[in-house]
Amino acid sequence: MKAMRLAKRAVTDPGALREIVEACRTVRLGAVDDEGMFIVPVSFGYDWELDEAGEAHLTLWLHSAGEGRKAAAFAAHGADGVEVAIEMDCEDGVITGDYACAYSFAYRSIMGTGRIFPVSNRDDKAHGLARIMAHMAPGAPSTFPDAALERVAVWRVEVDTFSGKQRQPK
């Protein structure tokens, strides 16, 4: 992975990276299909694990209708998955300056790449939907009738690489 230009803004601590993921409400997925490149913003849930070396592993869970451009692109290679780019960010406010070009913006962000896979197993779908509910509406009920599980498309993004970046408010 290419080094970050402003290394002082890199977020490398797994706990701080997880805090960014938790604070974000939307992930933007970039993908390519027969029509070209596209980006789609979606709500998400996630699983976060640390391996024995302390490296973070991130899995994102998404849901959508089972048809349309996004669904067709994400299902194009079935069990082999489709390459995607991810981006999520949290806005932390305007940084003012003495002149126009001295203004900036405070933020925290995650960028990365991975593969997206369709989820068809009932238990895996329920797990993914429960992770979305836990992230987007903590404490809300997360039981899903069989008819809903059959109807909804659930997607799992295995994030291969990701990095965090932040510019703190002054």
C-alpha cells in the first residue's frame, strides 16, 4: 500500500480505527460493471476482530433490494465476489483561517478495498441484518421473519486493506 502523503494524519491504532467505523453511518462503495464505474452510499453494520498480532479485520454488512444496477453488479461473480473500494467519513467541522485558502475541514475517515459477496444462507442473512441494526439503531429489535429474510438481499464485504485518516479540529 502506498504511504499516506501526510503521515501525521494517519490513524493506525486499532481502537481509534474502530471508533471511526462506529461513528460513521454511511459507507460509499465503488465498483465497476458493464456500464462503467459507480459509487453507491449505503447504511452498514460491521464485525470487527483483532488477530493474534493485533491487526484489525473488518467485515461490512449491507442490505438492499435484490434487483437493480447495484445488486446486479454485486452478484455478477457469485461466490467469487466482486472487487470494491470503500470510503466512510465523519464530519468534525470547519476549521477557520485568516484568509479563504487557510480554511479547511476537520474529519475522520476510512478508505480501503475488498470483495463483496451475496449472502444467501438464512442464518448468515440474519446475522448481517442484526449487525446493521446494532450499528444503525442500537437496542432496537432485531428479529426477522422468514418472509423478510427471503425477500431482502444481504451483502458481505470482506475488507482486505483499509487505512484511517483524521484532521482534528483546532
